[in-house]
Amino acid sequence: MTWKVEYKDLGLASLDKDAVAKLRKVLDKAAHDIEAAMKANIISRGFVDTRATVNSVAVSAPDADTRDIGPSTEYAIYGELGYVRGKTRVPGLFFARDALEMVRNSFIAACEAALRSLGK
């Protein structure tokens, strides 16, 4: 299960190299903030198993403008979204969704600040 924070070029390709570099730093910080929040959510919400899931949460960069963030245990999706056991529905813990939401406003503000600092 992997979540993505990705920069999609909506005409920003014309920015100078300083702006692109600053925005990539913002992207890296947001990805690592999401990673930390996801780990904290896994622990605080009781999805600790053998700590395999929390220890598997990582950030990878398949290209310069994409960060993949998430756990690599095959059962993490059931902790995130919930599951049905017999006739009982076990609700999701939403550790990943909520981590993304926790970082969203600071990510947007950091992007705006980076561009402002360059006079954009």
C-alpha cells in the first residue's frame, strides 16, 4: 500500500532552477512529515502488530517530482481501510489518509512561501 505526493506540472516548468529546487525541498519535507505522521498514527491507533508495519513505512523517490510514502506489509491496507471478520466489521484506522491531511496545509503554505521568497 503506497500513497503518493506528486508534483504535476501545471505550467510551472517555466520556473527557474532556484524555484524548482526550493519546491523539491518542500516536497521532500512534506513526504518525510507524512512518513512521521503515518508512523505515529499506526502506533497511537493500536495497529502495532509486531511493529512490522510501522517499521516498513518509508519514502521513496521514483523520479525528481514524485515521492511514494507508505508501509510495505501486505496487510497494511486492512489496517487502513478496515475489514470484515465473520459478521463483524472492523473499522479502518485511516493512519495514512489522516497523515496526508495533517500535512496538507503546511505543504501548501511551504510551496507558497518558497515561491514568494523568489518573487514569484
